[in-house]
Amino acid sequence: MIDKERLENAFKEILIALGDDPNREGLIDTPKRAAEMYLEQFEGMNYTNDELVDLLNKTFERDYVTDSKNVVIMKGIDIFSHCEHHLALMYDMTVDIAYIPNGKVIGLSKLARIADMVSKRLQLQERITSDILYIVKEITKANDIIVRVEGCHSCVTARGVKKRSKTTTVSKIGDIDVEVFR
């Protein structure tokens, strides 16, 4: 579990290391506020992928769509994350998920929650993509799933090369194709 008190102390030390006074009026509560923000933004670090499977495993069975070859597609789920290499923000990110039901469908809000919880970790975009696929597979038991994640990385846009770009990652199993998102 995330240690809030330790985070507060670390943020106070960061302010000192930056040459500022954590006791000045504008910064007195900053370590506390920053720690609370981190508790929220890194909530997913409190759960393994398998724990998220257990937590978000809400499916519906015995429906006409569950035994068909219809494709369930959810596009444009907005997320953000933090790069594990620089602690930099990954932003303007969207997640697209598609799968062919195999006897059951997952609640649509659960797809968004999976994307959200996976992104709330120190991450790589590639791992976000594969973690979402893994969790959807474990819950739905679908044989055909594709996940696409697209986003900007401030470790590229705000430091180093300083170039705005988008990175796209795709993870899939089965015969489903990325064209399903067109």
C-alpha cells in the first residue's frame, strides 16, 4: 500500500532540494496536497492484475449477443499515466478495446475502470496495453480481443528532444484486427 506520510516527507524534501522553503505560506500544505494527489493518481499500484480481475469481474451471461460473432467495441476511453523511467506524465491518452464475446459480456463501465486502474501505476505504455488485454481476457474468457492505446509522453515533449508526438501501442489475441476501430 502507498505510504502517505512517507510521501508527504518526500515532497517536503523535494521542495527543500529545489531551494524553496516548505514553511512559506504558499507551500505549507503542499506536501500534504501532493501526497493526496499521488494516492489518487497511483491507486492502481495497490492492486495486481489478478486482484483487478477479482475486483472488476462483472459479466452478463445468457444473452443473444454473448453467443454471436458480434464485436463489442469501446473507443476513446481517456486515461493518463506516469512513465516509470522519468516519473513524467503520459497524457492525451485514449484506450480502445474490442472483443468478440465468448458466452458472456463485461459491463461497459468495467472496461473503462480496467483502463483507468491499469493507468494509475508507474507504467510503460506497452504494459498498459498488455495489462488491459490480460484483465479483459481473464474476465470475459474471450478468444478474440484487441486493445489499442495512443498518447503523448512528456518525457519526449517537455524534456530531451522536446517534440510533440503520439505513440500508439496495440496488443491482441485471436483473429480480431485493428481495422475494427476504423
